[in-house]
Amino acid sequence: MKQTRVVDVLESDKLSLPVTVNGWVRSFRNDRFIALNDGSTIKSVQCVLEDGTIDKTITDHINVGAALSVTGTLEESEGKGQRVEIKVTSIKIEGSADPEKLKKTILSPKRHSLETLREQAHLRIRTNTFGAIMRLRSKLSFAIHEYFQKNDFYYVHTPIVTGSDAEGAGEAFKVTNFDLNNVPKNETGDIDFSKDFFGRETNLTVSGQLEGETYAMGLGQIYTFGPTFRAENSNTSRHLAEFWMVEPEIAFCDLDGNMDLAEDFIKYVIQFALDNCADDLAFLENRLIEEDKKKPQAQRAEMTLRDKLKFVLENNFKRVSYTEAIEILKNSKPNKKKKFKYLIEEWGADLQSEHERYLVEKHFKCPVILFDYPADIKSFYMRLNEDGKTVRAMDILFPGIGEIVGGSQREERLEVLQEKMAALNIPEEELWWYLDTRRFGTCTHSGFGLGFERLVLFVTGMSNIRDVIPFPRTPLNAEF
């Protein structure tokens, strides 16, 4: 018999008909009630064993964590907590789970810390929390593609191995085919990359933006959605060494159009999650409510998870210049009372997460788009304003997260771009192809990057970015 997913069984009204479900045992009570889950929903289906129906040689192997194939008839439930249940006629043990060994894993039926769950990342997907998170992650991924495809963007696969460091921060992972015990050197004693696989120095991409810009100059509007890598030695709850980025690039678009796109895009994918992930969001919301009960009143969230998501949808993002933001921060109580770790003393300061969150959570109390940043703290490719000291950059700041989007109007003027590269000692020969886009039909164009894990963090209400990606890569951690 063809198997049926648990989510479809629970929604079915075809009572008294035979059904087969496959899944993993969440609980087995009184040698009679099996809670079976297959990952298709956070809910489990109750499978009821009648006396003498199933041989003891089989029931002896029905333990938490075991994989079963259960066949029976779908009936209206006699107990509370579920609408339907399966009256079991046969069970096949697909894979047993030793109960003694299981006690040492996170599959044991007791509460585990998130840190413990990270240590067994290969098993944590079998828990309710991570099942909910990863189903949401999948739906958000789909929503991203759906949004851009509906709006006539073309999906472009930019390279993962590249010779450029788009951010110019020198935090890229090097790629080599050398025998590290016998690295060839040239006459000056430097590594001879001409003998490496690609014949030059290469690294894992930190962004697909530069390559994306070239394709926007032919296709009009494109987006990339893929893995990016930063060799930043940062052990925080907001940083990963490997993460996924969404990066649209649009020709004939200025910064205002860029901000409009980013806000519309974010609201679309959040609405998609609310419309399509009700059970998982409800579970995660209740989880946060229970966690909040353990905190002092002052530290508890002002809104529930779903109310927070709806708040973003129902409010326009506040657009504030960097200059205005600096004045707000300079005159804020945390700054005057020296509560900020990084005090704001003058224009030109690089804003930290504490400043971003103050603006969003305390001052404006809504998502904020900051724009027109000092040129000295932003990347070379951002368009220089007429004042000569600020660039057409924008960051979107979210409550609890800080920066979730970074973008800009790109510098389309060849001579200005060359001057900025020279000032930062970026050799033109390394980016000759990028400069060519300014030589042949240059135009106003813009784009942004959204850190996908930060979006998932916000939508799920989780507090650590390592809990919204299947296998987190961080300093000293490449397990699994």
C-alpha cells in the first residue's frame, strides 16, 4: 500500500479506510498508544494497538526513536487531543533503537539544552523545536524564490570559488590544491600561485554581488541565493563562517527603489510564513512564552512571536539618515550614562549591534532603514554622494537582530570607482571585468544582501544563529 504522510492523515476525512504511515516513534504508552511522526508536521498521529493484534516479538522493539511502517484504518479518535487516529492492523519495524544507547542521546524523552542539541546536530532534527525551525527555513527559501520569480527577476548562480574579495575585508577562506607540506615558492620566497590549480590566488566567495552586477547589466534584474563564507574569528550568537545570502541586483534603480524592493520583499516572505507555517509558528511561539516565564518581568518580550511578525507587516519601515541616527544616539540615555560598550562621540562612528538595536527597539520601536553612511566605513563600490563624504548605502535593522539587510546604489561612474579603488589599494587588474561594466553602457543600479539565517532567526524567534542552520560552521567547529 502507498504510504501517506502524517500531515495528510491528520487532515483526512476518509474514515474507515486503510492507510499506511511511516515514521519515528515519539512515545509508546501502556503498550498500546504509539505517537508516530514523519517530519511532515509538528504533530504526531496516534496509532492504537488492540489487544492481541500485534505479536509481542514486534511490540518489544517499539521504542522511542524506532522507525516503523504502520498499517491500519483511519478512525475518529476516542480520546482527547486528536481528531483522528489509526487502528493498527500490522506493524513493520524498519529500524530499531536500542533504549539503553538512546538514553545517551538527545532522542531520550527529556528536556535538553540548545547547547546539548548542537553537540548532536545530526539528531536534533528529530526534536519538535528543530523540526519546526527547519520546516520554516524550507518554506522561507521557497518564498524567496517565489517572490523574485513573480517579479520577473532571473536566478543567477554566481561562483563559489572566486579570485575576488567583494568586501575587501581580507576575511576570505583560501582555496588551494597545493600539498601543504610542500608549497612551491617563487624567487622572492612568496607562494607561487601560478602553479596552483587555478593559476592564481583564489578563495571561497564572501558575496556574489560583483558577479551579480555584471548579469544585471544584461538581464535587467537578477538575484542570487547561495552559500557565502567569512573567515571572521567571531564567536557570537549572530555570526557564522558559512551562511546563505540572498542578493538581488537591479539595473536602472536608485537607492529609493532599492529600499522599496527590500521592504516589499521582506514583508512578502514573512507573510508567506504566517500563511503557510501556522502549526510550527504556534509551537515556537508557545516555546518562547514558556521561556519568558522564567525571566524577570523587565526582560520578557513585549509581543508574542506572531504578533511581532504581524507588527513588521503592518508598519512602514522608518527611513532615517545616518547623520540623524548619530544625533539620536549621541543624545540617548545609554550613551550619556556610558551604558553603551562603544560610546558614540562623533559623526563617522561605525555603528555596532547595540546601537542598531537601540534605534529599533527603544527609540523608533519599528524596523528602521538607515541610509547615507560615511564613505570611510563602507565598501568601495557604493555610490559617492555629492557631499563627497557619504555614500548611497542602506542597512535595514530589525528588533532582536540588528542588521538584517545591507545594500547600496552602486557607483556607476568609472572614474569615481577607479579613484576609490586606488585610495584603497585595490588593483584594477584584479577587477578589470568589473570596471568593464562601467565602460560599456553603465547606468544607475542598486542591490542588497540579506543574510538568510538572520531572517530565519527573526521569523522563528530563536536567539542563536547556530540553531537556524542544519550544521553550523563557526571557529573551531566543523563537526558533522
